[in-house]
Amino acid sequence: MAGRGETGQYNGEHGLIINDRYKNVRDTHLDWHLVPTGILAVEPPSVKTKIVENPGSDGVIDLTEAVTGYPQYGQRQGSWDFYILNGWYSWDVLYSEILNFLHGKQLSVRLTDDNDYFYRGRMTVNSRKSDKSHSQITLDYDFEPYKLSRWTSVSPSWSWDKFVFSRDTISRGIFYNLDASSNGNAARVYTFTGRQVGRKPTTPVFRILSGQVTYIRLFNEELNPTGGLASASLTMTPTGTNMDSKEAGCYHFLDMIFTGFRENNKLTVSFKGSVDARVSIEFRPGML
């Protein structure tokens, strides 16, 4: 049994924290007294491969990355088994409570062993078993391929608990309140790495904090020459919107793709704007 302390009692490790769409929260240990049968992990996503037979020569033609320039993934699917500690709830009452909260619903789920990220998807109750000594329940999950950071690129806080300086990034100091004013006739240029962006491909929102921005250009080294260059020439202000954003001052361009499949990938963003132009680049990093 996972998480036994020196006395042999379960100490609450290796559990789940589950949020529903209405911001209700359940902790599998504190609220339901469930004990995982082993350390919890999420299965890796399937790879969306595209293989074409080549009758004219040996081997096959691999078109997996032909369209996007990077691999794409399917869902993460698997199950977790839990024991139920006796003496806390009537088994039927607890079983109904778990069904009511999560069965078939869209949820966000954190592993307490990986508390800085959450998974999005659906969970279902697969089966239950009960005998004189203990009861057991199996929960199935069907999650999106990437786990997502609890903090966006411009969040004012982050977790130091498991921060690794050689790997992790404090994004707010990199993507928040950037000077977007033109340097004479030249653009203001910023270069980001794949490690700073995160593994998940994303199209960020450019939030105009002040002034006017008349030009944005992105060069993504990883996608060059198949779509690495994207630019937008328009007048963007804190009160303006575009068709892909409902919030004032936010601009979202679907062809400006940040990717971090290579940690040393270079993403160069250029701005031209008024002398008081300030911009934040907002997205939620994701990892496999």
C-alpha cells in the first residue's frame, strides 16, 4: 500500500486533488479517505502517426510531422485503484458521493506528487469491490495529452517547493510588461527558448498594457521554413480587440505558434510601437 509511514498508517501521500467546473474541490485522502494501491502516475499519450506504404522502394514514408512540423498526441487513458479505509463512511454513502462528484464529468486533476501541474479531462468510476477486510474502487481517466502549469506565463506567484534552477522558469519576469516601443525605426526584439515556453505548442495572447503597438513579428526557428515566420501589422491599443479575443486589449493570432519541442529552440518576437507601448505575452505552459 502506497504512503505508509513509520507506524504503518497511511500518511496521505500519492493522492489526487480533483476540481470540477464549478470550483468544487475534493482531496481523495482528506475528503474520501482513499488509499492508492501504488504510487499514482498518468499514462503517456498515444502518438498520432501517419505512415504511408511506399511500393516503389524499401521502407515506408513517415508523414507524422509533415503538416505541423512536430508530433501530435492523442489522449492519456488509464485507471487508478484505491482502497477505502474502514470506519469513516458507510461504503454505499461514499460510493454514491464519489459517483455524484466525478462520474463522467469534465474535471481538472492534480497528483499530489506533481502539484505544480494539472490534467484536464473526464473521470469515471469503473468498478467497486468489497469484502470483510476492505473495499476497493477503480477510477478511470481520459485526459488531454499535456499536463498544464497551475500558473500562466504572467502569474505573479509560483511554487518554490520543487523548483529546479537548471530546469524551471519564473515566467513572469520574462513575458510580463515588455517594452514594445520602436527603437527609432527599428523593432524591439525579444528571444525566448523552448524551455521557457514549455513543451506544449500554444498560440499566446498579446495583451497591450499601454500605448499603441503597430506591428508584431514572430520567427519560430523550429518551424522554419514551413511556417516559422508570422507577422501582424495593425494598430493595437489597450481598448481594442480582434475577432479571436473578447477581452479589451487582448490580441490572439492563430499563426503565431510558440513551441518547445527542442529546449534550445529560438523564438524571436519583434514589436514596433509608440514610446509608451508595453506588452505582456500570456499563455499557460504545458508539459508531457
